[in-house]
Amino acid sequence: MSDIRTNWPYPRHIAHRGAGKLAPENTLAAFRHGASFGYRMFEFDVKLSGDGKPVLMHDATLDRTTSGRGRVDALTLGEIALLDAGTWHSPAFAGEPVPTLAAIARYTQANGFLVNIEIKPVPGAEYRTGAAVAFDALSLWEGAAVPPLLSSFSEVALEAARLAAPNLPRALLLDKLPPDWLDRLRRLDCEALDSNHRELDARVIADAHAAGFKVLCYTVNDPSRAQDLLSWGLDGLITDAVDQIEPQS
């Protein structure tokens, strides 16, 4: 069992994509907004630009959250840097750029924040993205007291991350829990399960803990549901509702 599992260093409350829906997701503005509510850990999505650079973006296309159009991997990092990633949310954030993984590494480490990097490949680039993001994270967080937690729905990406940076902790994201979910965690040498919260109850969390795994879940925006999950021993709760669910110290 890894030291991370036995000495879990991450807070129980994690801001989703920065500050979820209160600021443009996956931007530095969102991170700053989440931090203003006391959050010390941030989940965000990373994929590769056309020239192989890790940038923060959830969708495979640019249309929803930027002034760009088409596939993320059709543009170079320089072209993505020119896009507006804030106006879609509200005028107050007009001109907000798409951050690089390097920019987020600088910001979070300078402020003592922790991160959960979701590896979110464009279709067909699962292995390349997993390896590249893990390798860059290893370099960008070199010497950090607490490493970034890597997660992905793609088992191919997680396996690539394991081979590229075996010492970085990993969590398998699952929208539905298949019967062999524990075997999948073991096969990928994960530290944690990261599940849709609707799949969790006290028994699932207890089973994961008994097998030596931590349990995180997404995306919990109801304070009463959050209280139930935490009372069952949940190790990490990912939320948009940073203004309604107060993080524990």
C-alpha cells in the first residue's frame, strides 16, 4: 500500500473546475473565486493542444467555453492563448485566457493549494494525453510537499500516466460502478475511487476502505447530500457549490 493511501494529504472539500459555476470553469479566475470561499484544493480538466501542450479545457471542442470554434487539438498553444475564455460566462470575466497546466502549477504552489488533475483526452489521444500530462505534472510539481492527484475516466490514459510517472497518485473516475470496480483500481494501481456520488452509499465507501482505497466523488451541490457522504467516511467531495458547502479546515 502506498504512503499516500495511509497518510492521505488532501482536504475533504474540493472545488470543481475552480469555482464550478460561479466563475468561468477551468480558469485562474475560477481558482481565485474558489479560494475566496476557503477552498484549498481544486479539480480541473486537462487536454493537449494541437502541438501537445497541456491546457485546461473540459470539452473536446472550444465552442462552449471560449471564443474559438472546433476541436481543441486543431489549434496550437499560441492560438489557444489568444482566445477569450470568460465572456461566455459573464461580462465581468471578459478576456480571461485559457490557462496552461504550467500556469496553474505556479499559482497553486505559490498559494499552498492542492490539485486534482483530471486527464481529459480528446477522442483517440488517450494514451498520449495520459503520458504527457503525467510527465509534465511530475516536472511542474517536482519537490512539492504534496503531489497532484491524477484522475481520468480513461483507463488507457491512467495506465499511460502510471507508466510515465508511477509515483504520482491516481484515482479512477467511474460514472457507474461495474461489478469489478475494485479489480480495476488494483489493476491500475490507483490510490482512490472517484465516483459519481449517486453510486455511493455507506457500504461502498466501507468496502473501498477495507480494500485499502480512498473514495472521492463528484459533483455534490446539495449540502445535505454532502453531509451524508462525509458522515459515511468520504475522503474527498468535489463540488460546484463553493458558496454553500463550507470546506472543513
